[in-house]
Amino acid sequence: MSKQDQFFKHITEGNTCKGDFITLGSAMLDGQTVKGAFVNVPLKTMNRHGLIAGATGTGKTKTLQVLAENLSDKGVPVLLMDIKGDLSGLAQPSPGHVKIDERHAKIGLDFEAKGFPVEIMSLSEQDGVRLRATISEFGPVLLSRILDLTDTQSGIVAVIFKYCDDNKLPLLDLKDFKKILQYCTNEGKDEFKEEYGRISSASTGAILRKVIEIEQQGGDLFFGEKSFEVEDLLRTTRDSRGYINIIRLTDIQDRPKLFSTFMLSLLAEIYETLPEQGDSGQPELVLFIDEAHLIFNEASKALLNQIESIVKLIRSKGVGLYFVTQNPTDVPEGVLSQLGLKIQHALRAFTAKDRKAIKLAAQNYPDTDYYDTAEILTALGTGEALVSALDEKGRPTPLASTMMRAPMSRMDVLTNNELQNLLDDSKLVLKYNETIDRESAYELLNKKIDKAEALQAQEDAKAEKEKASKQTKTTSTRRRSTAQNPIIKVLTSATFIRSVFGILKRVMK
């Protein structure tokens, strides 16, 4: 048996699946595509998370597109983070190209051009389904971790949430939270001290500054109502294709705090909402986080620990997380160790640091007799990748340098008219794009303060009136005391006394 025949047998046996699967492409040997040596990913293991990595221009986005398309066709809903703004073309079929035909001929797969059911979403004022969450839904623990608070400050946040629960004050948006922070050390400090202990104004000031930091990155647009319901990410079409939900993030690349805040809240909400399902035939939802370094580079240690915990736990909910980034080292070790599918596009070695990173990346893949992993990582062409997945029993499949299949949808963005037509047909835009500002902590506390001030004004007015009344009585008394009785005044006058003495004198004579 020739080396190529041995390789073909090695790949096909290692990628045989009893259940449903996704074909990524065909394996390559010595730089040549081996037709029909298909590299498959079992649908059953797609909730084991994954990594798509590679230098700029090597095909990461197209790989993400291929995975999203095939998951949709299998009835699995998908959520994509579109940082660069180049994924909306999933809604339209590929126009086709002679190079796509040549690629698929080498792979041994027929090419079919088609569009997919797409929902456009937004965290900001961009067009799309508005994604929001309330402060109350975050809860004190998650909010404290996002704000990177100390233990003392986290304790104050917990007390504030308890006060709002006890007094039925809804915490919906950032202005609610800022108002209660100010209230607890100003107008309401005596009330808080009596019920919950004294709260330091220095601590609330520090928390307020952290809140303002998030607010300046657009958090005021994200926090509020109407809250997005996780169930709306799980929709399928009448022909049982999963919706591809694309979150447009092109305008928040320079606001990593908002991005990481949103991601963590979404993952926490998904974990809280979806039921336990363990390993089933296919995942309930798959999330692709493009430019994943934006989450990890700016995250505090507490936030990283929270993300790592969710990555470990959310698999049992049937949810797969796929991180898309330039280098595997962008992802923390604790998260990287949880990833079952690894698709590594080419890495470029321009510096000593780059060469060191390539050696580290090569160690993330299984050993193979057919490749020098570190060497091939720099030799891969555009649209080629090293692939290592998990088989249906959770074992690593054979490492394969793979000629990746082309996307079935357009590899370009939608036109303005196409985008507008998509939004006009969306049921979720109608559901979520109305801004609701119902009575919450901000308004209720203002009423409470106004009422307290009105009562204080009444008491001050009453006290002033009483004081004025007392002053009037005192003045009247003084007047009576100084304006003596007329008879006494006459009797004590000098004239009367001299007259009396004159009379007495005459009588005595």
C-alpha cells in the first residue's frame, strides 16, 4: 500500500461517523489535496467548544461562515459576533466562481449556492434587533465582577440590590443604579445606616466612577428594557433550518468593556435559561465569538474566572462556544484546554516571538506521522487549515492539513437595500426596537426625595410659624410690662407725690 493510500485510510477511518456530521473539506498530503479524504466533525460533539485561529487573510472568516451554514442546514441555530462587518452576506447565495469549482473538484464535493435565514442584531444604534438587559438581571455578583470591584465595594452593591428588593425599586438601567448609589450616602444615608449599616461615600464614589466608564463605552444603550429573551436565539424556519443571528459590532471595536460585559451577561443568561441536556445528537445553540482577544485582553482576573467557569458548565446545556482569533495564545490556558475542535489556519513567523508562538501552537495538536506540525503551520495557503476534532466517543480525530470547502453563501456584505429588506421582514425588530422607560428606581427615588423634601418644607414652615407666634407673644408681654397701668402711673408720678406731701404739710399745721 502506497503512502497516499495509507494516509487516505488513516483519515477516512478516523473521520467515520455513525450520526450526523459536517464535512469541512478534504485532507492534504505533501501539499496535494487527497480527493475524498473528507474531514468530518460529528454534530454530537459540536457542544464541546472550539477554536478558529490564524493570521489575517488566511481564511478564518470563511471557515466560520462554512460552519454556520452547515449548522443552519442541520437545524442548529447560530449566533455570530460580526466585529469586522463582513458576515451579512450569509443571507444571500454565492454568485459562484471558477476557483470555487476548482476547489470543490479537488475536494470531491459538489458545490451548491444558497442563502440562509439571517437575523441582524445590534448592541448600539446601528440598524437591527436591539439587544438589551436590565441591571437586575445581572445581579450583584455578576455586576461586581464586570465592574472589577473590591470585596468591600461588592458588599455595598449587594446591600443596594437588597434595599431595592425590599423596597420594590426596579433596577433597570444605569441611571437607576447611579441614583441609588447617590441616595444611599446622601438623602437616604440615615435609612441605610439604620437597616443595613453605614455606607462609605468614598466606596460609592469609586463604584460610580466604574459605572461611568461603562456608560462612556455605550453601556447606557445596552442596559434597559425591553430585555432580550434567549429563546429568540433558538428559532428555526418552517423547513427546519436554524436561524443565523448576526450581531453587528463594527462600532464597538474600541469599546472592549461593553463587548465583554455583553458577552458575559449573554452567556450567564443562556446558562440560567436553557435546561440541562447533556450530550445529545446535536447542540441547541452554537456561538462564534470573532476577535475573541477583545474579551480576554481587557478582562479582569475575576471576569476571566467567570468566563472560564461558564465555558466549563455551559456544554451541559447543549451550547457550543467557538473563539475566533489570530493566535491560540490569545485565549487563556484554562479556556483553551476546554476546546474540542481546533481549526488552525496559517501563522506567520516574522519575529523570534512569532516563532516561539508557532512552537507553542503546534503543541496543541495530536502527534502525527504525516506532518511536521510546526513547519506546516507556516506553509498553509489561504483556505487551508490544520484540523483536529473529537469523534463521537470524545477522542481526537487524526490531525489533517485540510483544503477547506467554500461557503455556499455570498462572501461579501449585503447592500443597503438588501439589508433594509431583511430588517423590514424581521419579527424581532418589531418586538425589541421600542424603547421602554417605565417607572423604576430613578423615578421612584426622585418621588421619595421630593416627598421627603416637601414634608421637610412643611415642618420648616410650621416651625417658622410657631417661632413667629412666640416672638409676637413675647413682644406683646414686653409692651404690657413697659406700658404700665394708668392709675399706678399717676400714683407714682412726681407731680402726684409732691401734691400729697403738700396736703400732709398743711394738715399738720
